[in-house]
Amino acid sequence: MKKIVLFSAVAAAFAAVACSSNNELVINGNIDSGAENAYVVADGDTLATVPVVDGSFSVKVPLSETMAVIYVRDLPGTSFATVIAEPGTVNYVKNGNAVKVTGTPVNDIYQEYRDKMNEFNDAYRAAETREAKNAIAAEADELDKKLYEDNLDNYLSVIQLQSMQYDMDGYALEEALAKVNPKFAATKVVTNLRDRAEILKKSAVGQPYLEINLPDAEGNALPLSSVVGEGKWVLLDFWASWCGPCMGEVPYLVSAYGEYHPKGFEIYGVSLDRDREPWLKTIEDNKMNWIHVSDIKMWQCEAAATYGVNAIPANFLIGPDGKIAARNLRGEALAAKLSEIFD
């Protein structure tokens, strides 16, 4: 992909650009960060390094058939802002951490969605009851689905599907991918989602468990197969000491283990920690007296890849027959399922 580097320091060079052609996108930017340059990236390549003069920059980006989304960043270490790759002129405005991208049809739709989601997030934080929070979360889910369904002809459907994948099994993800416009089939995101769907189907409810083998606290390899067996129900639990929601699940796990371990319930905990000390200290401090393993590789953990885990907490309940009986039993749902099994 051709790289564009602009070096002019004359402010007049960054006045509003006239109409773009049918195969290019013009980005007119205003930022308040004091950055000297803005960086335009697509498909992992830096397309342009643009000088920022008096808080403004402007750049033309030639579009290709395979280019679906462009990212803009003004300071190293800050997150990229998303610009949908479509012909026209967009206004990119950044105030602090807030970014607005408007000016072309799909970018306007996406900005409206992001504004609404920000309202939901504020309302969720302000809600005082679990019922109110759940109601707001349900509205947000419906907005997610609507954005996906209403934009199957453009790249917003892919962006949204990438976000929705965390709550989908392999079959649902595969079905959703089949609706996406074929012109996006070769994009990296769609390719990765297709691969993920195949992995998730292998770890779906009803499928045989997948073998993993990780070291325990003493460094000894402890395969999952050494735990699964006749008469045993095993919860394969992915967690980490740095994960707040994971630690929120610990009291439920401790309670369930205390009640049902004597009846044949076991937990095989896979930590995605990056350091041994906090991992082992958390286990001891919280009296997590079940089986623990970890390769201390965080998201590079092979066991997580095997089960398609890209968000934690995540768990899989494996029955005595070696098949996955349930997934992601959170909070009181775990005790309810174990009560159904043992009581």
C-alpha cells in the first residue's frame, strides 16, 4: 500500500479541502492535544503522517476496494479513532478524549450510534438499582443489534459484529457472518471472525471437552483430562487476579465449591495472569481451594485460544461423560445448575 508523508509547515496548506473524488476520502481535522502530527493508518500500514498546524490538519486518503476502515491518532500511546472509509469529506474533531467524526453518510450513522451509547453508559453508571442497570443494558443491546441489521451493506455491520461476538456462540456468529456483504469477506476482521466461529463451534455446549495441559503452582504439568472423569462435574474457569469481574465471581465459586465439591464437583482454574506472585497471592487470600494452573502468558495462553476465550470471566461446565454441559454460568446461575445436578 502506497505511503503518503506530508511535510509542509505552512498553515494555509491545511485550509478546508475542496470536493473529493469518487475514490478518495478527505479528512479535515481539529484537535486540542498540542500534537505535532496526526497519523492515518489502515490495514496496519501508516498511510500518512500529517503535520498539525494551529490544531488543524487535512489529508486526502486514496481508497481501494479492500479498504474498509481508517484509523487516526495524534499522540503516540493514545487510542485510534475510527473513520469509515467512504468517498467524501469528513470532519474529525477531538476534544480531550472525545472524538467526533461526521460528514459522510455512514460516518454520520456511526457517530449518532456512539453518541447514544455514551448516553447509555452515563445512565448505567448513574442507575442505583440492578433492575435499572439491566434495563439500560437491554436497550444498549437492542441498539447494537439494530446497527448491525440496518447496515449489512456497509462496514458498520462488520464493526458491530466484532463487538457482538463476545455474547455469541460459534453457530450464531457463523449465521451472522453469512449476512455480511460479500465485499468484506476478505477483510482481516471477517477472516478472524470466521476462524473464531470454527473454534467456538468446537467448544460449544454438547461438544466433547478439548484437552489442555498447563503447569500448576509448583510448575508441574496438570492436564484437564486428569480431572475430568466418571462421577465428576468439572468447571473449567478462565480468570485473572487483575480482572475485576472475575474477582466478583469468586464468592460464588467459593460457596459452590464448599457445598458441592464433596458430591463430585471440581474447579479447574486457568489464570490469564502475567505474573506468578499476584496470581498465587489472590488464590491464598480468597481461599480458592481448588485446582489452579497457568502459563503466565496472559492473552497468549494457549488454553484460552483452544476454547476461543477472548474475554474473562469465562467458564465451561464439563459433565462426567466428557461433554460440555453449560457455558458462562455467572453468579447464582452456577449454584442453580449444580443444585439441579446434585440435589
